[in-house]
Amino acid sequence: MKIKTALAALLTGLPATASWAQTLPALVNKEVPNLVETYKGLHTHPELSHHEQSTAALLAGELRKAGYTVTEHVGKYPDGSQAHGIVAILENGPGKRLLIRTDLDALPVIEETGLSYASQVKTKNASGQDVGVMHACGHDVHITTMIGTARALAALKKQWHGTIMLIGQPSEEVVDGASAMLADHLYERFGTPDLAVALHDTNTRAAGTVAVTSGAALAAVSSIDVTLRGVGSHGARPQESKDPVVMAGEFIVQLQTIVSRQEDPHDPTVVTIGSIHGGSKRNLIPDEVKLELTARAFSDKAMQIVIDGVKRTAQGVALAAGVPADRAPIIGFQESSPVTYNDPALTARVRASLVTALGAQNVFDEEPVTVSEDFGQFGLEGHKIPTVMFWLGAMNPAKFAAARQEGKLLPGLHNSRFQPDPEPTLRTGVTAMTSVALDLLRK
Ligand SMILES: [Zn+2]
Ligand SMILES: [Zn+2]
């Protein structure tokens, strides 16, 4: 048994027993009631991407109180506007520099959980429409977990050495927050990390458990706008038109062959048309139809096939309809982000830390998912800095088990009924992230 343990330690690069394993649970227990209150406050007051002012200020204040050197308003968007990014540094002698990231933003969703601390916030989105605001992706869980982790690492300074670099990243939901912080010379100003870690909550696991994927973990995303332009006319005189509504119908059907006929079945891809708008009245053939697409892929090659396919299909449909050259389709690109790649060697170390902290029965292996993230951008081009994002189970264990019995999951990310169970989720999040940091920076 002894040999086996020593061998396991050798293989994972971990000591057979971690000295903090006894002290950490008590430390976390002490923090949890306060963290639950902080979480509920954040949940009641969500802010949309690019508008995370109060959220960022709260996090900055808490990290300062925990003893970190905090810089606010880090990040510049391409239009020159300032982002609400936060960098908090805790130096503790020579050693590795570990980046830990939380995101800050919420979603334009009207909350329907019925919780006492549910968000009632209403605002206008960038297009001026009235929208609700909700932490429907659980970034409030991530922020609160970071506060707890920051406190624990400050209290356990004797157990590690190196530098902790906490990042409060704005605007994850439109995937331009990480790039805004990097464009504002994040690493030149605050040092380049050796390793980067983040977590994301999930409805696919019960609170108390975590899950890890090695390699490509979350898909790359490209957001594509397609405007099919035709020639409008009276609905009763179609011969005078080039009908973009018919073209849109053909385009939508034809687009399905990108995934089914052009992509490698071993390299999964998704193309979804989430929005289509055209026309104003039944007897008018409109001038154009606008479509909004999202594409997901796990390789650059697969994503390029989608992008080329969308362009070619739009052009081909217009050509077949006899649309004049000056009315050719317009293809525009909105937010995009590369694959979130979990460095296999770092993933193995993180997984071992999680097993030590939570027990092997509470650490699962997860398949890659087709949702996307911009956390991977902190790893720089070509995965220069090893990064890992792991999943934090967030569902009430009893409700999760009951739903599972019926072959169902509880409402998930971006759903108006997404409802993390604060106490066990935060307890596990802080324990998990603190343990990972202590292991990666251990003395
Ligand atoms: Zn999200
Ligand atoms: Zn999210």
C-alpha cells in the first residue's frame, strides 16, 4: 500500500499527503455563511457584458480587504472604451505565477426561479430593447468562489510560494473581455503567468462534485451575420422581384449539408441559425432577409469549412436566383473565440489535486462540450501558457438525483430557471480552487 501511494505521488507529482488537507475544510467552513450572503447579493444585482461596474467594484473591494494589490479598469475594447477588468496580485516569495480567473457579467434573461433573492433587474440592451438581467450562467458563483479562494490563500501563505494573479474578467458572454484585457497590456503590466486556471459551474453535476476534460474542452465559436439581398416588389407581381424570402429558405436547407456532407464526422461541428428577419407585410416581397448564425467547432480546420461553406452557399443561392452582382449577399462576422484547450499535463495535476481535496468519487471525467468561452485566450496563441478550466457541479444533490431518476437534468446554463445551490456549490468551489492553487504553488 505504501509503495502504491508513493508511486501514485511520483506519477502525479504530488506529495502523498498534503499538509493543508486538514486545515482547509475548517477555514472554508468559517467563510461559507458570509460567502453565501455575498453570492445572493451579487445574484440580485446582475450586470450585462460591458456594464459590470458595481460587480467589479465589489470584487475589487473584497480582494483588497483580503490583502491583495488590486488594479481596476483593466481592459480596452476595440472601440476604445474602457473595460471593467480587475487584476489582484498577492506576492509570496519566488516561485510560479498562477493566474486564476473569474468572469463578471450576466445575461439578458428574465429570471424565473422564484427565489427570494431572484433578480428583478430590467435594462435596455445595445439595440435599445427592454430586457431582464440574470446571472443565468452562474458567474456570480465564480466571483464568490474567487473571493473565498483569495481569503484562503492569504490565510495559508505559509503553505505556498510564488505569485497569485487573480483576474476579474468582464464580458465573457460576448467573448471580448479576455481579449480586451490582453489588449490593455495585461501581461506587460502585471507579469506573464506560468499557468492559468478557471472553473465554470454546471447543471450536469451535483454540488459537491467537479468534472475535468483533458485536451479540447469547449468549442471554438464564430458568430456570422448573413444578409441575403434581393429585389423587392408587390407580392402579386413576383416576376418583378428577386425574392430574398425564397432564397433564405434555400439557404437554410442547403446550410445543413455543411455539417452532414462537408465536415469530417470525427471532428464535430455545429451550425445554428438562431435568428431570421425579413419583410413587413404579407403582400410585399422585401428587399432583404437577415440571418444570425452561430458556429461551433473543435478545430481551426472544421471552423474554416463552416465559414467557407456559409459564404459559398449564400453566394450560390443568390446566383441561382439571378440577383444582380451589386446586390450580392453580405457576410459579417461578430464575436468569436478559439477552442478552450486544457493542457493535458496540467489537467492531470489539477485532477490529482481535486481528487485529494474532494475524494475520487467526487471527481468526474467530462466529454468536450459545444459551448464556448474566452478563458483560453489567457493561454495566448498556440497554447503558450498551459490553461485548465474545470466544471463545478452546482445543482442541489437531492433534486439532481431525482431528476436523474427520470432521465432528466435540472435547468442549465442560460436558462431563466438555472438555480445553483449556493452553500454546497461555494463550499466545493472554494475547496477545489484553493487546493489546486496550493498544489500548483506548493512549498
Ligand atoms: Zn454563459
Ligand atoms: Zn459562463
